[in-house]
Amino acid sequence: MLAALARESFAWHKTTLTRFKLIQHTTFMPTVSPPSRDVVLETRVFWERFKKPIIAGLSVLVLAVVAFTGYRFYYGRRAAAASAALGSANTAQEYQQVIARYSNTPAAADAYILLAEAQRREKKFAEANNTLETFTATYPKHELVSTAKLAMAANLESMGKTNEALAIYQQIASAYPNTYAAPLAMLSEVYILKAKNRNDDARRICETMLTQYRTSFWAGEAMQQLRLLKPVTTSTPQPTAAPTVPPMLAIPPPPAPQAPPEPNQPQGAPSPKKP
């Protein structure tokens, strides 16, 4: 009986220990990673699936690089040829040829300025302004746009259109305040305003130049013009004093009227003569 009880107790402990190990293994044992796949096989499958789009994309990229490199090479050679042509040009016709053959190059932009200057020397002020307007419209971000506008205003002055020139000078001073063209345009305004007898407006511009450009060369010019501009003051005329004449040279006053003589009084008896 004791032997049977011992066997049952041993069997119970053995079964319980087995269950405990099974639970511990199931709950706390780290998860085993799944077996790795074949990387070569996956790569091959991916390539076979997307082979055509990849080849097409690489072909477009290669063509873009080749085209860009060819364009840079062509543009460089064209720019060099344009610079050489501009260096040998001296007349208005040659400048026009540079513009026509090498458009959208730095040399063509410079050719516009030189062409306008040549036209100005020939006193073709209207044609010069047309050239400068084309330049500013074609190259609106060019560094010489303010210079072109100054030349346009000067041409208008030469044609006698001072009001239009004054408007352009004002535009330059407000649109390009940090360039050398701004103080030069303001000084040109002063000259035009002085010619129109608008000295107060000219004086204000000189004072503005002394404030904004006090360390530049143009500040001295503004100071000189400011000295020449005298303020216009209106005052009532003072009464003029009568001229003083020395007493010796003065005209004597007329004599005062005298009283009429008194009537004759009766004479007394004559006094007797002494013997």
C-alpha cells in the first residue's frame, strides 16, 4: 500500500514538473526569428519585375547629363565668340551684328549699351532710347539697367523733354538707392529744378543727398549746389527815411506873417520954444 502511494506521489510530482517546464518555456522563452529568405532570389525577382522602368529612368538621366554637358560646352564657345566679336566692333552696325548673332549672351547685353552710346554720338537720341528700352526689357535683372535709365534721361534732356527726364531721374533715385546711379540722378534733378526756378525743391534734394550719401563724392557736389541755392524770402518794404541835409544848405523857412501896424494916434499940442 505504501509502495502504491509512493508511486502515485512520484507520478504526480513528475507530471507537475513537466507542466511547469512547458509553461515556463512557452511564456518566457524568447521568440525565435523566422528563417532568413534568399536575398539573391529576392533581388532577382525585383529586377525581373521592375527592369523596364529602371532602364528607362537611367536612360533619361544619362541623356539629361549628356545634354546639359553639351549645352554648357556650346554656350561657353558661343559666349567666347561673342566676346571676341564685341571686342573688334567699333560702329553701330557692328554692334547690331553682335546682338543679332549672339543674342542672350553677356556680350550681346553690353553691345546694347555700346550701340546706344554710338547712336547718341550721332545725335540720334530717339533711336538710342529705343535701344536702351529694348535692353531693359530683354535683361531686366542686368547690373547696367540703372545706367541705361540714366542714359535715357540724358537723351530726353538733349531733346528738350526735361519733364520726362526729371520723372526718370526720380524713378532711378527711388528704385536703385544703393547704386552709384541714385546720387547722380538726384544731382541731375537739382540742375533741372534750378533751371525751372524751383529752388526750394532743389534744396530739399541736396539736403537728402547730404543725409543719405554723406561719405560719397556726390555729397561735396550737393554741398556746393546747396551753397549756390539762396533761400527766397519775402519781406514787406521798409519805409525810406527822408534824406538829411546839412543846416547850412537847408532852404530857409518862409518869414512869419507880421501883425498889421496900429492906427495913428492924435498928436499933442506942440511945446513952446525956449527963447
